[in-house]
Amino acid sequence: MRAVVLDEHGGPEVLQVREVPDPVPGPEEVLVEVVATALNRADLLQRKGFYPGPAADHEIPGMELAGWVVATGERAGFRSVGDEVMAIVSGGADAELVVLHERQTMRIPDSVDLGDAAAIPEVFITAWDALVLQGGLRPGDVALVHAGASGVGTAAIQLARSAGAQVAVTASAGKLDGCRDLGADLAVDYGAEDFVRAIAEWTDGRGVDVVLDVIGGDYLQRNVDSLAIGGRIVQVGVMGSGSATFSLGALLPKRAALIGTVLRARPLEEKIAISRRFEREVVPLFESGDLRPVIDSRFALDDIAAAHERMESNANVGKILVDVR
């Protein structure tokens, strides 16, 4: 099969597309022919050597995919050859073939083309897990989502609205209209406005119930300042900085919670559980029209370096897809 292989770490130029041996499914695994994959910030970090993928003969990045099942393991019976599926994986999705446990796969929503479905798994599961499962977002709540035009951000806006919550976002000036079009009630230009002040004015001083943050660093103190009583901050990334100083004196009287979460490092059983629950509870929201994948651009597998450059430029609104087939 052809795959993106990292023999060294560095800039986009280290990404090589070449032939490697086909993977073989284990007893409870399926072999999926990948139609499309999608980029995530973790892929950039892995390319630079800061976020190693799972141990394998070849280091192949890629954390999500859409395709069809072409072979099954001897004990696999949940999926059949020919099934169209999507999935989030720990790595290896930037390839023509990938193996994974059959129960990590999810059916493609009827309303979404197979190639477009690669824009769903990582960002929608991350945002749903952070806002709803970890953050406890409920109807009538107010959410604050940072990097609102990112893949996770565009998913979070839609999920918050579908949950019956109001949602504020931060984004750069040129991306605010795109966030509003997706349903953001308040869009704050982080380069020109103080989001703490904007949130205070918008909520009449009450604050927000859940913050979804992918930035970290000095956003932490400002997130605490933006919380309502009993609010939750869910940290899912550190695009800004992994170090932060904040006032416990501001956190304690709000009876607030700071929650850190990742998907990649979770045990297989947890990944299966969240995939199954996502298929039951969230996939139908695509079919009803409440949710849709937001696609910024598409690249061929041979143009993977250009796809990485697009993400590093921070110009995208939504997902960057890589068409494999």
C-alpha cells in the first residue's frame, strides 16, 4: 500500500509517500480501504517529533478516516466486507489501508458522502466528549469555545446549539462570520477584543457554564474569570502554551472544575465505548440536519506536505481533508 511515512522529524518536507507492506487484521479487527483522511494539530506535532504515534514498523501519521471494510479478522462479526465506515485511530490513517478493532468503526451518516465523512470522527468526538460528557453541557447553558473556526471549534458550535445551549467563540477577525453562520451567538475577535469583558457584558456578569479550550497558557486565568458559579473548563489542547499560572483564589469561590482530557492515549476499551455511544447518540444528528462536517479544503495524498502547510498557516475554517482514493 501507499502511505505517508516519517523516517525523520521536522518540516513538511520530511513527509514521504511510498510503498509499505499491507497491514493484516487481527482476530477482532477489520481492514479498511481508506477513501479519505483528515489533518489534525496532533499530526503536525507528530511530524515535528513532539507527539509520537503508536509503535509500528513504519511511523505513519493520521488519526481519522472514512472508507470501506475489505477484510475481517477470524473472530470479527460486527462489520462485514463492503460496509462503509468512519473511525478515529491512534495513528496510521494517512495510508491506503488501515487496521483497527471493528467496534471502533462507526457507520457513515446517510446524509454525508463517504469522502466527506473523514471530517467527522476526531473533531466531533473531541468536541462532544469535552462539552457534553466531560463538561456536562445542558439545555439552557452557555458555552465558550476557543479557536471557534478550527475543526474542533466548528464542531463544538454545532453541538452546543444542538444541545440547546448558547455558544460564544473566539476567533481571528476574518473567521468570525463563518462562526456566526454555524450558529455562534457571540463571536469575539481575540486579536482586538478582551473576551473576558465581552463574555461579562453578554451574560450580564453571570459567565459561562462550560469552556472548551485548545489554547492553554494565559487563557487559563481568563477562562476562570469568565466562568459562572459551578462552571467547568475542559482543556483539550495547548496550542498556545502547556504552562500556565492562575489564581486558586479566583477558582475556589466559583466552585469550578478544571478538566484535562485527550483521546489518543485512552485504553482501547474506552475508545470502543465512546465510538459506540457516538454512533448511537450523535450520528443521527447529521441525518436530521442538526450537524454537518465543515470542510475547508482538500488535498491529494501526494500533496500531503501542502496540506500540512495549509494547517500551519492557520488559514483554514473547518477541516482539511486528504483524499487517498
